[in-house]
Amino acid sequence: MNTKTMRIVVLSGLAVLITAALAFAQPGVGRGGWGPGNCPGYGAGQAQNLTPEQQQKFDALFAEHQKKGFALQQDIWAKRTELDALAHNPNTKPERITQLVNELKDLRAKQYTQREAFRAALQKEGLPAAYGNCGGFGGGNGPRGGRGMMRGGC
């Protein structure tokens, strides 16, 4: 690997790490607090009124969702990092870029399907649907520009 490519890979990796660190540094993000996009997090407000049995079920479903989501997010991160590195390499064949983009689209489709399955599982159990009233991740006026999973707002 030449010096320029190595520099690009290292800088891309650092950018991802810095972005992740800043995202995790937000106060109160997640279940029971304010989530991405200035929206209530997983069942905020509604989850506070659950019985202990409902809370246990909610926590179990949430933990399972997080476990599956983390694995997919790692795959997306790896593909995105590879794509970023190859996109700046003049020797990369366009077919490889197209292949990586299609793989990312497939992974994001799986991620969406998992979120919807989580939402359906919560509804089936009579629990508050995930992501508050935002319609998905990043609704409202937050860091994702009001573009929630379902393009909803708070």
C-alpha cells in the first residue's frame, strides 16, 4: 500500500472514531432519555409507566435488538471504511465501487428490517413502539437534519 493510500485509510478511520466518540458523548441518548435528533429515545415517557413485568420484556427485546443492530452496524462501518479508502484510489476499478455500494444498500435494508421487526415485536407485546413519536432515528431538528427513519418529526 502506498503512503497516500495508507494516509487516507488512517485519516478515514480517525474520522469515524471521532464521530463515534462525539455521538456517544451526547447526554441522555438512548432508552428512557432523549434520543438522536432531539426526540424521545426508546419509549421515553411511555416506558416509565410500564409494570415491572412489561419493563423486563421491554428490556429483553431491547437487548436482543441492540445485539443484532451492533453486528450489522459493524458490517456497515467496515464496508463504508473500505469504500472510503477505495474511492480515493485511482487504481480502483469502478465495478468494485459499485459492488461495495450495493453491499451497503443491502446491509442498510437489513438494518431497516431489523428496526421494523423490533417495533412490531414491541407492539405485539403491547409495549410502546420504539423511538418515541419521532417516526424513527433522527427525526426532528437534531444532528441528522430532521430525516428520521420514517421521515417523521417530534
